[in-house]
Amino acid sequence: MLDLTVKHNELTAEQFIELWETVWGDGPSLEQTRLAMKHTLFRVSVWDGDLIVAMARMNGDMGLNYYIKDVVVRPEYQRKGIGKMLINELRRFINDNGVKGTDIFVELCAVPDKIPFYEKFGFEANEAQRLKKYHHVE
């Protein structure tokens, strides 16, 4: 039985990079991650004792748009309902902060094998194509 703790807005850059690297390999630089954490609208992390096991971030303008980023669950903790916990925390944030009685656009990007997970929450693909570019800062 897991004894998990959910924390809001406490995720540090170091913890972010640690989790990132459990799933995606080499993480971003500490400096850029610190800046990202500072400017993230909402951060949620899940802990098993002193071990960070999951995270997610929310960016957005608080009125019309929210964007879910960096949903990560340590591989050995996957398929235990933790991803669902993260999404529910993000949805709670939107409900607590959004303008009552309005519709708010919430989007995310998912790799193909994770799409069924997000579809359970009502996310669906549309005709838009995601365009990306890594811009090298000089």
C-alpha cells in the first residue's frame, strides 16, 4: 500500500530534472528549469515518503487557456493511479481559479501510447497539427 502525499507549488528545479530523467533522459539545464518553475502557473508533485514519484505543471493565462505540461510518473510507480491523481489536481486548480459558468480551453501534447490515458478525462484530438522548434538562445 502506497502512502502518497500531494504537494502544490513546491516542486523544485532539481526535483523536476530528477523526475524528467527517469522517463526522458538528459534533462534541461538547472538555470532554465529554475526559470520555468518560477513562471509556472501551478505545479503539483506526488511523494512516497521522501521520494518524489510524480509531477505535472500547468501554464496558462487564468482566463481563456490552460496548457498541461510535463506529466511524469516514475516508471516503477506507473499504473497505480498516480497519473489520474495529477490530472485531477490540475482540473481542481482550473475549477478553483477559472471564471464560473464559462468554458476554458485546456490542451496538452501526448505521445501516441499515452493518448488513451488522456481520453479517459475527455481530451480528444483535433485537426490542428503541433508545430515545434527548438530555438537555440545565443
